[in-house]
Amino acid sequence: MGAQKLQPRFIRAGEAPAHLSMNLPLFNQLVRPFVNEFPIGARGAGFDRQELDAWASSYVAAKAIDKKGAGSNNCLAASARKEKHNGAKNDHRPLPKERSLAYRQENQLRKTLRIYWNK
């Protein structure tokens, strides 16, 4: 076996979208508003890799779809993923509810519906 490669703790803003396998516009829309950003040097910006990983885990737990055959293919069903995610030994701390994308989208939908129905 080869030696395990260490992952850097901080990821520059230009590399963060690739870390989550998405393009920059999608990263700016879905992720950037909900994770902490900090300066690196005079002009650079960076993100904490562990916080990006926690956002990804939270996103998967919120957006995963249970499928009929998923359990037979040795894949975890969404409910099992949520249990595994919630029971993790502080490997990734879940994002606070107020910062999760699903929570914000749900709140925005409720506000919009309230405005619509109160016309």
C-alpha cells in the first residue's frame, strides 16, 4: 500500500468548486453563501476543507432520494445515510439548520406562498 496523501486544510477559492465537483457559478449559488470565507494573502480567498465537506454531507442528506432498489445494490438508502451522517464521530459537524441550503429554500418558499395567499 502507498502512503496516504494528506489533504490541505484550506482550499483557495479557485479550487473550491472542483473540490465539490461543480462549476464556479453553481458553487457561488449553492455553497458560497453558506460557508465561511477568509482572506489568504493580499488578494486571495480561501475556504476550510472540513466545512466544505460538512456542507456536502448536509446537502446529500437533505437532497437524497430513496429508491426502491438502492438497498439491494449495497448502496445506502437516504434514511441510512442520514443516520450514518447524524451518528458520525464528529468527523464532519453538520451545518447549523439556519445555514443549510434546504432550510433557506424552504423558508423562502413559505414566505413567497404567504405573500401569494394573502393578496
